[in-house]
Amino acid sequence: MPTRRHPSQRILIIGGGLAGLCAAYELQAQGHQATVLEAQKRPGGRVRTLREPIPSGLYTEAGPETIPSAHEITQHYARNFNLNLLPNGAPGMRGFYHVRGKRIMPGASAEWPFELSDDERRMGMAGLRLKYLDPANQQAIDAGFDRDPVRALAPFDQRTPGAWLRSLGASPAAADLLTLAARGRTPGRLNACPTCAANCGFAMVAQAVSPALPILDDF
Ligand SMILES: Cc1cc2nc3c(=O)[nH]c(=O)nc-3n(C[C@H](O)[C@H](O)[C@H](O)COP(=O)(O)OP(=O)(O)OC[C@H]3O[C@@H](n4cnc5c(N)ncnc54)[C@H](O)[C@@H]3O)c2cc1C
């Protein structure tokens, strides 16, 4: 951040998610007095590590869990705060989904507990992703995602992931399945990340260990 050229200000920041916390950190570093107002009883927003009700020492992420190398700003803060970054994915471990009380091993024969249409059931998760998410990825790439990701993703930033999928012809059940991972405490629009929202699987695990986590209807 550039050096401050004007008198110190008292600044209110609404929301103590990563954006609000980073803003407060940078403003304070500039000598401003920043106060963060957070609606929930904890900071972090969508970043939420669950340590209960699972055995001591274990934890799971109900929100983000990966920092891609392209996320330079997040990487910058990780370095700044001397955080120890671990490689994504434990070697030799197999991932699975836990959804609606059922353990689902990914694969062509996975039976999802959703009222999918016959076509959607035949397609399975892989086919649904191929049909709905891959074209969106390509559209963003073609729109210059590598140069200006915000602009390239702007067309997706108008509705919730579920509404977006339904507008493309997905059944409500298929939209539910593809957006399960996005059902945390994040109401609102697509947040310019449709495929990210639909691709993450770990929130399903989080909901399994913590059934009290609210599921929002407006996805
Ligand atoms: C399941 C899931 C997986 C994800 N995976 C990844 C990942 O792997 N890698 C990655 O980089 N990103 C990931 N993301 C996205 C990442 O979590 C978000 O981009 C980031 O956390 C957003 O931070 P934010 O501060 O902008 O918003 P938020 O985290 O939503 O914070 C907003 C805060 O504002 C508060 N607030 C809202 N309104 C008010 C108000 N009126 N008054 C007071 N407080 C208010 C909210 O309570 C909240 O705490 C994931 C998100 C989800 C949900």
C-alpha cells in the first residue's frame, strides 16, 4: 500500500471476513483507526474451521481450504503472517462425499440422494459438470480470465449458483447437487465464481459433522 499522505482517519468497516480484516490491517498499518463491525459472533466470514463435534486434534474446513498459487494477494498475507502452507491433498488418501446422511464414493456408479431426472442420473456428477460447468469455464477463459478475471466473470455475478444452473436447464435437484458445497453462510449472488462454488466438496463433509449448519434456500 502507498504511504499515507493525508491526516489519519477513523474508519468503520462493515464485515469481518477476509476483505474487512485485510482492509482493517492495511488501514491500521497506514496509521488510521479502523473499527470492524461484524454481524456474527466470530470473525472470518466464510472462512470457518470446525473443530467440533469431531475428535480432538482433528478439524475440517466449512469454507475455503485451498490457496491457489495464482491467488497472489492471499499468498502475500500467508507469507506476511508466517503461516505454514501445506500441499493440497494428502497423498494416498481417498476423498468421499457425505451428503444427506449417506456416504458417497465418487465415481460413475455413485448414487446421489437427489430427485434427479433420468437424464441427469445417467450423466452423474461428472456429466453434470461437463454439461454446465465446463462451458462456463471456457466462456470465462475466452473472455480473458487470465488478464482480468473480475471482468471475465462479471456475467456470472448476477444470480445465485442455483438460479444460474436452473436458468441453464438444470433441474432443481441437479442445481442442489452441484451447489451443495456452496451452501454455507453465503447468501446472495454468484460472487463471480460459479464453478468454484459448485466444485468444492468439503462443505458437504462440514454439514455431515455439523448438521446444525444452516442450509440456505436461495442458492
Ligand atoms: C464452501 C466454500 C469454499 C470456498 N473455497 C475457497 C477456496 O478454496 N479458496 C478460495 O480462495 N476461496 C474459496 N472460497 C471463497 C472465499 O471463502 C471467499 O472469497 C472469501 O472468504 C470472501 O471473503 P469476504 O470478506 O469478501 O466475504 P465474507 O467471508 O462473506 O465476509 C463478509 C462478512 O461480513 C459480515 N456482514 C455482512 N453483512 C454485514 C452487516 N450488515 N453488518 C455487519 N457484518 C456484516 C458477514 O457476517 C461476514 O462475516 C470458498 C467459499 C465457500 C463458501
